[in-house]
Amino acid sequence: MSALRLARDTPQVPTSDQFWKYVEVGGSTPKAYLEPLGFNAEACGCRYSRRGWQRSMLQWSSNEIDIDEPANYSKEISEVVSEMRQIIGAEMEGYQYPNGLYNVTARSLADLVPELGGQPIRNLVITTWRSGSTFLGDVLNSHPGNFYHYEPLLDYDIVRIREEPSASEAVRILKALLNCNYTGLDHYLEYGKYHVWLFTHNTRLWEQCQQHPSLCWLPEFLNPFCRLFPFQSMKTVRLKLSLAERLLADKSLNVRVLLLVRDPRGTLQSRKHRSWCPGSPDCSEPRILCSDLVADYVSAKEFTVKYPNRFRVVRYEDLSVTPYRSVKELFQFFGLDFHPNVQKFLDTHTKVDVGGVSSTYRNSKSAPFHWRQDLSYLEVRSIQRHCKQAMDAWGYVEAFNSTHQREFNPLSDYKLV
């Protein structure tokens, strides 16, 4: 039984803790307003599971569901959306709204929910493969009320988008998703049906996809579902930073952009462990990686001056060595509260190594520097030969020999202004 049905069918138990519910008014295009719902979730059984069902989308047989067959899912969509309103209200209970802090005026949930005419807080992380963005994206997704657009350009394959003809279409997709408009994104959605990790990192969406697989790839569901969320985060490894100006210049988006940078030696060492990287020049060639790092540095200098409140840079190494302080600072930039959920995520994901190369459970203080032991000095010297300009720009120190490589601090200061 859904949380929403339980709330309706169970006698309310007065409590000092209040959830918020949306009340719909009207016909086919209902308006909505917020009112307090004074019931105790635990007493009435209105708990929801974060675990979801264990079956992968690819495990449903054609006898169970045909996601290509047209059907009228409007009732099911309405029920799922209504239930998600309750869940978001529970997640946001007691939330500390910015109320003028961090250049964000929001004082209530209604100020941030697109469905209610509010403007969500939108954040975009730009980086490249194996630079720590999966970890940072999951940190953002640990924040309550977040809708996570994971790698929206995944269907471009192992390619970095730098110019036309791909640039305009890529930016269009990012804008559409940040505006919760999945209509017209046919290739993106079709790709996702067979590459489900496009949605699996978006835990709040994926839980509903597992329970309602007939809805998962329908714009008619995704548009209203996405518009429930007060926070919209996105990360991509495929976009050249200069193209992000098309997003920063769009005042209606009001998006905040973070460039995540990593030492090219660490990036290339990490990519060696990925089967999809060798043979793809944008991933495997040091010269191309470091050319992009130089180009992004030039754009970062420009954006730091032009968009001082909506653009920021962080190095993966700095984030990893001081994760709590760095995440607090980044959340202030993003306009987000350093919520207890975020603290809990950091407590469980930054102190021990668990899982394989894609795991986000890491001893964060050592993870960025594995390359010093895992790469030979010949490999390091070859990377440095192609990357001197990029390393100088971003404050990465050269290793002079194999002994030095294993003992030195590879970080120094860098300047954007």
C-alpha cells in the first residue's frame, strides 16, 4: 500500500512533527497549494523504503511489460506523483531554507518547487572521465529533495563535446532537463531503456521506475515528476567548459556551475582500469586531456570574473583531502544546507575503501594520489611532457624521478584572478 493511501485511510495521530502535503484543486490541470498534515508517519505506517525492488529494468520480460506499447497511464502517473509529493514533504521537514543566504531568497518549499511556480536551485558539475565526479554527484544527491540528472550526454559515447555540430544539441538537452522537459528527448530516453544507469544514480526516480516500469521512460510521467523537486543537480564529463556559458547566460535557469579538476596523472592512471577507455582518443591520449584542461582554465578565468556568484572551481585533490570543509564550502556556493544526511554520507564514504574502481566508498585522503605508486616513472614522465602547461596552470607539481614521485606533494597553489 502506498504512503499516500495510508495517510488517507489511517486515523491521524497529532504530533509536533508535521509533514506537508500538496492538495490539488481543479480538473485536468490542477493547481496546488501546501497545507500541514498533522500525522505521525511512524504511527500510521507511512514509511517508504529507500531500498526499492531489486530487479533491474532489463530483467522485466516482455510478458510483464512492453514499454513501447502505447497505453493510458494517467491514473498511475497521478498516483505516483501524489505519493512523491508526500515523500518530498517528509524529506524537507525541518529544512533550513536560505532566506537570503548564498544569494538565494527561498524561505519555503513552495518557493523552490517548479510545480508551484517556484524556482528550483539548479547545480551543474562539469569535469572529465575519472576525475571524482561520481563521488561529488552522489554527495549532492544525499541532500534531501534532490533530483539528480546523471550524465545526460551518456549517449554521445566516449567523446568530449567541444564545438558544432554537437554543441548546440548537447546544450539543448541540458537546458531541457534542467527545466524538467523530457518532451522531444526521444534518443535520450530510448538510449536509457537499454543503459539503465542513466537513471539508477537518480535514486528517487529509480525507486519509482522499479515499482512502475511502465512509466519510467515516458515524458508524460517524467515531466510532472521532475517538477516536484526543489533541487536539481546534474553532472557531465562530456562538455567543454566554454559551452557552459550558454547555460550561465540564461537568467531563467539561474544555474550554478562547478568545474571539477584533477591532476592528469591521476586521471590517466584511473582510466587505465576502465575497459571502455583504451582506443578512444578523447579518453586515452594525454595530449587531448591536457589540451582540454588548458582550454577549461582559460574559460574558468573568464567565468570567475563574469559570474562570480554562479561559477566555482574545485580540485578533486583538495576536495578529497579535506572533504567536510570542502563540501560545506561547495554547498554554500550551491545554495544548499549542509544537512545531516550529507554529513552521514561523508561519514560512510570517505574513510575506507570498499568496492571496485567505480565505488564511491574511498579513503578520500589517499584516493587522489594512487598514481604515485601505480604508474611507472616512465609513464609519469610521458604524461608530464604533454601536460606541462596544464599542470602549471592548475598547480600540479612535476615529479623528477621515481624516488621523488613516491614521496613528494604534487599540489601547489593556482590562481584564476
